[in-house]
Amino acid sequence: MPQEPGAQMASGYTVKVRAYAKVNLTLDVLGKRPDGYHELESIMQSIGLYDTLEFRSASDGIRLSCNHPEVPAGEDNLIHKAARALQESFGLAQGAEIRLEKAIPVAAGLAGGSADAAGTLIGLNALWGLHLSHRELAEVAAGLGSDVNFCLTGGTALAQGRGERVTVLPAAPNFWLVLLKPRFGVSTAEVYRGLDLKSVGDLRPDTVAMLNACVINDFNAIAGGLRNVLESVTLSRYPELSELKAALRRAGAAGVLMSGSGPTVFGIAPDEETAEEVAAALMGFKATCYVTRTHKKGVEMERS
Ligand code: C5P
């Protein structure tokens, strides 16, 4: 059971959460904001690929360890920042040891870091017995990164503003995805810096049509409506991504798109069998392939 606020933590008490990745089914940029960020309109979808975070109570300090050599476990990690933001916002003295098992690829456009931050807020809320409401956690989340609020809730949602204003859809579509993550990562900030809104052409999505398609689970309309204006930057810098998209299409994906600022591209399929056939036809490409499906949550507690 979670501890009461301020209570002495029993040593050995642990909380385990799964933090799920997302893809963008649409991503539109409406303009540049005075704060340097961009005004977004994006439909985000949680997918079944997840990191696992385990939290163990400690008398003070935040200590993070990770199974993945490329993930920095220092103070710059968003998990650290989320834990500190929670401590500072609510004047907490409790500490935690956090173990991250990383499965979501890094710098991939799948919100792996944001998912971990959201998982940390939910995990520590339980470990420390804080009983903070979703709204209170969302306020902390918004200060950590544009996608963290979406990851707190997950499922299918429209993200607006910097990305932090999230409206969850009443129903979530149900389909399979084949993801291709090339060996390199990209910097989101650099992609946004390279964006020229005058040259996005027909990459602009019809967001309202996609919202409707998601709500009624119209697979063909979802496949036909996938658009991301950031492709205008990332695909021109990395032409191999266009080749990966073409390969996904040839392999039988019904619709294909780059997620977020990239470089992961994904294709969608109506069922697992078709998704596995698409993945099998993609052997030999210089990219890691994942087969997964839409998921209804951003963070889930694991019973241990
Ligand atoms: O908020 P987050 O840390 O995920 O954003 C990373 C970078 O992406 C920002 O520093 C900014 O350069 C860019 N960005 C943006 N407009 C947004 C979201 C992100 O320009 N709405």
C-alpha cells in the first residue's frame, strides 16, 4: 500500500510502472510563438512499446540507474528532472532509487523521454503516498516537456498549444503498427529550427477529419489521413527515411508516416497478421523493426 504523506517509508517498498511510447497520427504547426516554441495541433496515439520504471523508497536523494548504455543516468535525464520538480513543487524531502529498463528507442520521435517523465510522476506519487490529482501532476508535467502531459494520460488525444494542452478522445482506434527506427537519432529542436511553414505544401493534415476517423475507428480514413509537417525538414535531411516509407508501403502497410520530429517511420495495418507480413518483408533494411498495436494508456502500474 502507498504510504501516507510524511510517513516513514518502509525500506524495500517498491512501485513498478510501464511508460508507453506514442506516435503522431497527424502533426500540424500553426505558427511560431513568442516564447520560441511552435503552436501545434497534433493527434497522438499511445502504442504498446514501453519502458519499465521501478521505484524504491530511499531516505533522501534521487538515484537513477539504467540498463541502456546510451541513456545518460545523470541529472539531465528527464526522470531526474521529474523527480526533482515533484520534490520542489510540493516541498518533499523523501528520496528514491529508480531503475529504468529502456525498450523505447532514444531520440526516435516516440516520446520515450517524456513517457519516462510521466511514469516517474505517477510512480513517485504512489511510492511517496502523495495522493496528488491528475491536474496537479499535469502542472508539473507541463514544465518538463511538451509531450509529458500527453504521456500522463495516453490513449488517443489531440495535443494543442506547445503540445501540453491535451484533449483525450472518448474512443481509441484499434490497429497495428510496424515501426522502423534507423540507427541515428535526431534533435527535435533542430528539426523545428529548420521548419519553413511556407514549404510544407500538402503535408498539412486535416485534423478534424482524422479526429472523426479515430473516434469511429475508420481504419481506411486513418491510413489515408496520416500527415506530419515536420517530414518537410527531416525527410529532406535524411533521404533514406523516404526509402523506408516507400519500403513500408511496398510491404503492404495501408498508410505510412514519420512520427514526431523523426527519425522513426511507421506503417499501419488492420490486424496482427498483416503487420507481421509487412515486418517480414522488411528484412535487410538498416533499421530496427518493431511490431506493436495501439494502446489505451500512457502509464500503467505493474503489480509485483
Ligand atoms: O518541449 P520539448 O523539450 O519536448 O521540446 C524540445 C524542443 O523542440 C524545444 O526546445 C523546441 O526547440 C522544439 N519545440 C518547439 N515547439 C513545440 C515543441 C517543441 O519549437 N511545440
